[in-house]
Amino acid sequence: MFHNSSPLVVGGLFFIKKRKIMQIFPESVTKLWNEWELRVLVIFSLILQILLILMAKSRKYSAAIWIRIILWIAYLSADWVATVSLGVLSNMSGDLKGHSADADYVISAFWAPFLLLHLGGPDTITAYSLEDNELWLRHLLGFAVQVGVAFYVFLRAWVSTTLNFLTIPIFIAGIIKFGERVWVLRYTSSEHFRSSILPNSDPGPNYARFMEEYSSKKAEGFKVSSGTLIEARTEGDISHTAASNETTEAFILEKASYFFQTFMLLCVDLILSFHDVVNSRSFFQNITYEKAFEVIEVELGFMYDMFYTKAVVVFSFVSGFLSRFSLCCISLRCISFFSIISAFVGFLITEKQAYSTVDVIVTYVLLAGAIVLELYAVILLLCSDWTLVWLNKHKNRVVEHLERAILSIPLTKKKKWSNTMAQYSLIGFCLKDKPAKCSFIQKGLCIYKLLEKHRYKYSEKVTPDLKRLIFDQSLEKSKSASDFKACKELCACRGYRVLKLPEFCLHQMSKENIKILEESVQVEFDQSILLWHIATDLCYHSDQGENSNSVIGKHPKAGKLLSDYILYLLVMCPFMLPNGIGLIRFRDTCAEAIEFFEEKKSISNVKDACTTLLKVSTEIPPSEVKGDRSKSVLFDACRLAKCLQSLETEERWEKDKKWYLMSHVWVEMLSYAASQCRWNLHGQQLRRGGELLTHVWLLLAHLGITEQFQISQGYARAKLVVE
């Protein structure tokens, strides 16, 4: 609730409480605070802006929770502090005696437009979350009120001094920066963004004229029928380009920029054309998995910039996709920058004897801070992928030298995303292998359970082998999809298709094993996740035996990583998975597991727990004994694990083949979860370092495995066949 609270309301409450709070302090303390209050607030406001511009970019490629907490506090505090500062200035004007302002108020009023600059925020963050874009009307109201307050302070301080005139250029820069932020929030709100990228209306071929010609020919006695002419529209050189230049960074940026402008339609739940899907699929089917994921990383980076930063304004002249705004944006940026420079030069040469030394120092700090922030924003612009895309499109000798100079700047070497995947183990959680340190504060704030869940979460790198596995399986599915119906069926697959692959010969297994395997992927999705997660853990630790390295291979490792990752999504991000009762099943399963482990006093670690669970007889299905009151799937998962282990003992499978099956089932579950998750939920994860699920979602869309494309065979037109 506080995140969506208006700074105007919070600022108003501040002044109501301030008088009551200050009454409890001695008069000397109150006098000292009144003297330094405004100075402290404006400097603190500048510090928050520096913090935001330095740290906001890092949440694009870092999943560290401390970065999110600091940015959340700074983002909320920045608007609040600037609003309160303007309120203090407005209150000070009410204390003026007579109609003329003294020197102290004149220089204090000079700070008001700097607060508008701060309310405009840095280029690296306009919205903390996607919901902020939807609140652009609230920011527009704030813009009108704050500009009005600043203008009121400016008028009250007007005594025709040089400093009064120097306020005007800062005022102009502040209005431009603050206005930019409101405009960007409005543009990236879902309604306006959707309308901005909708294609032009297409009435299609003239049906009435076609039928007139048809009737005319028929009346003349001709035998007339209609035929269909398919007009092929593809980018014929895109596969060729991929083959010849796929090793260059410029190639990655070029293709990511190209597909970004097309696949933005998915961000507002619009559909892709048949041409877009065919073009994208032909490209991604002819590159390596490394390049595919690199293109997607850059593409998602562009999406992050679009929805969370001032990319719409700052990069309009770079992307070309907003070229009609380019001249206006460049002009406003130049006016803003040179306004600040002119004010700084003017203050440097003006007489300052009438003002206190402290206020002069604060003013210099504000001017220098504004200039440094603008210059740093220019450096970030030069080091961005957007700029490199523009340079690649305008190659010449000068541009090549400029590109080399930019690539030598360390800021261009930043990661595109965290390249990590969170992990969660149900058995580890139930064993409480990380003792909780429950404090009085945690209990008092009722956050103990929340912190306990986070305590058992950890992260692993997304390995190249895992990326290759995901890409190869997605590619194989893409090549098997011949039409929209096939694509839709592939989007709905969550493990059963893998079991039916010819290399596994499922029909040759015992009927009991076939039934257990098929049911495990046909039940509700959250139930499948828990069944396969526990079974994967049991098989993984059982196969290790005494030697902890004996099972380590690309398929066991991939299966274990995906198992723990998808359980993390179920427990910590259930909103990204299809609707279900996953958390209820998780809690009931944990309750049964904890009860079982407490009875077995000898269990001390995960390996012992897995060994003990596998020893439990499961000849009778658990549902026949327990009924359906509890949603626990603990011993159903044990049955599945024994079934998987029997593939080696009864079906004579190699261990690697068993894990090949398990890892492929997990990839298909991951693909299903990715395709079922809505864009706004994927978009929220971009500000948290990125999510593997989001990368898989976009990869599948590029390969044509999505329901969001036009049901068509191409650009077809009817023609008359006259005989």
C-alpha cells in the first residue's frame, strides 16, 4: 500500500505530525532543526538521485535481494523527500514579513527547481514495477501540483536579483525532466503502449469489387471459379546472415533489435503475423544455442529498458523505432543540459556576499550534482546496446573509431542478466538443515515464516549443458510443428509427449510402471511438479550411493537443477505457474515428511532421508490408505521414484538413459510453465535479475511454439479463374 501512496499525501501527513513531534524537544534543538531542515532535505534528495542512477541498472542483471530493498527504499524516498522539501519552502514563504524576501529565502527558493529535476528522476529508473506505469495519472497530478508549488515559491522570492533570473533556466530544465518522466510512464502504461504499437488497419482485398467482376464474367457466359494465390513474404537473407556473421557481437545486437521491434507485440498480449513467426523460426533454427540465448538476453534487456527506464525518450534517436520523436527529444535534452550549465556559470560569476556561506556551498553542490548526473547519463547512453545498434546501422570510418572507443569503456562489459536460477528442495526444507534464528523482531513483525521460506532458497548458475538441452528439445518440437494446431498441442505438453518418444519404448514396460508414469504427468500440474521433484531427489541421492560424484553428468545435473528450480517457482513464485492448489499440496506434503522424519530419529541429512523413504513399502497406493483429506503426495512420489529406479533393474536401461528421460520431462514441464505464464508476470521478473522461465518463454515464441500468432498460411489473395 505504501508503494502506491502519493508523495503529496505523505508530505501532508509529515507537516501535520511535525509540529506535534517537535514540541517534545528543547527549544534549542527545534531552532537548530528549523535552520538546517531544508539544507539536509535537498542534499539528501540529491544523494538519493545519485544512488538511483548508480544502482538502478544493476537490478537488470543481479538477483541479490539487498539491491532490490535499497532501490525500493530509495525510489519511494526520492519523491517523498523532494515533495517535503518543496512543502518546507512553501511554508517558509508564509513566514515572510512584508512583500519582499530576504537573501536567505532568495537562495533557498533557488533550490526549488532542483527539486523538480529530482522529481524527474534519473534515466535508469522511471518505474520500480510495472504497476507504476499504470499510475501515470497520479504522477501527472503530482507534476501539476509540484510545478505549481515551485512556481509559487519562485514568485514569492522574486526581488529582481541575478539569482532570481538564474532560477529560470533551472526551472525550465526541471519541468522538462519531470515532464519526461510523466510522459514515459503514460507511454509505457499497458493501454497506451498497446495502441502505440498496433499495426495500421488493413481492410484486406476489395471483396465487393471482386464479386462485381465475378458476376460480370458469369453473366457473359464464362465458367468462373475462384483460386487462391499465396504471396510469400519472408526475409530471405536472414538465415544466410546467420550463417556468415553469427560470431560477431554486432550480429547479436542487430538481430536482437530487429526481433525486439516485432516481439514487443507479446508484451501487450497481441498476436504475431504468420510472416513474423516464419521469419523468426527460420532464423533460430539455423543458429547455435549460445547465440540463441545471447540474442534473447539482449532482447529482454531492451524490454527492460522500455518498461522501467526512460528508453522511450533517451533512445528515440538511436532505435529508429520512435524516429518521429527524435528531433523533439534531442532538442529538449540539449535545452535541459545547457540550461543547467548556464545557471552554473551564472552562479559562478555572480556576487554572493549577501548569502550565507553554508547556503552557497549547498547551491554549488546542487549545481555540480545536476551536471554530474547529466554527464553520467550521457556516458550510460553511449555505453548502451541501443547506441551500438545505431552505430552498426551507420557504418563508416568515423563510426568504427567511435565504436571501438565505446567498447573500451568498462560500462559496456556489464552482464545482460543474472544467468542464475533459484533452487528449493522440499526434503531439505523439511529436515530444517539450516537452523532458524528466530528473533523477537521477526515474531513481532509476523515475518518469521516468510524469512524461513527464503532461508532455504539458494541459487545456481544456468549451465551451458542445461541451455543446450532446453534449446535442442525446443528446436526438435519446433521442427515437428507443421501448423497452428500442432503448435497449440505442443504448448499444452507437460511430459506426456516425452514418455511417448520411440526411443523409450514405453509400451514394452510393465503395465504398473506405464500407469504410474502416465498418471504422474496427467494429474494437475502442481501435483506433477511435487511428484517429480521428490522422485528426482530420491533417484539423485540414491544413484550417488557412497560416492557423491558417481551420478554427476549432464542429464542428472540438468534434471536436478530444473527440479529444484520449478519447485522454487511453485513455492516462491506461484503466480508464474498455472492456477492450482500447489501451496496447499506443498504444505501437506511437508507436514507428512516432517512427521515421518521425526519418527525416524536416525535421519541426519538429505541422503539418509532419501534412502529411508525408498525403503517404505508402497505396494498399496497411498490414496487407498489415506483418502483425499490430505493433499500430500510424499509416498506417491516414492512410488514414482521406485518406478524410475526399476527402469534400470527390470527394463535393463542404462542409468544415463533414465536420466535422459527425467531431464527431458523436466524441460517439457518448464516449457509448459513458460508458455502458460502471462507477459506481465514475466515482465515483473526482469527487474529481479531476469528469470530462466522468461528466457524459455521468448525462445519458444521465436521458435513458433506459442498460441499468440495469426492462424494463417500466409498472405493469400483470391483470383478469378475464367474458363
